[in-house]
Amino acid sequence: MDTEKTEKKPGRGGHAAEDGAPLHPLIDLSRDPNPGKADHALPDDEA
């Protein structure tokens, strides 16, 4: 077994795309109603 390909790079998530990978075609950031704002998380006062 080639261990060079199975080792994970440190500091990367298990589902992270490789560096330089194209954006997923179903993720259209131009349609984001609140660009730059993390509106998918709970507000700080409710955590």
C-alpha cells in the first residue's frame, strides 16, 4: 500500500478540497443575501 497518498496533511479538514481545486458548481456565492456574514450559526447571546 502506498502510504504517501493515504497520509492526511496536517491542519486540513477531512472534507477540505485540495489547494487550487475549482469551486463546486452548486455553490453560488453571488446569490448570498448576506455576503461575509455567518448567518447560519446561532447568535452569540443564544450560545
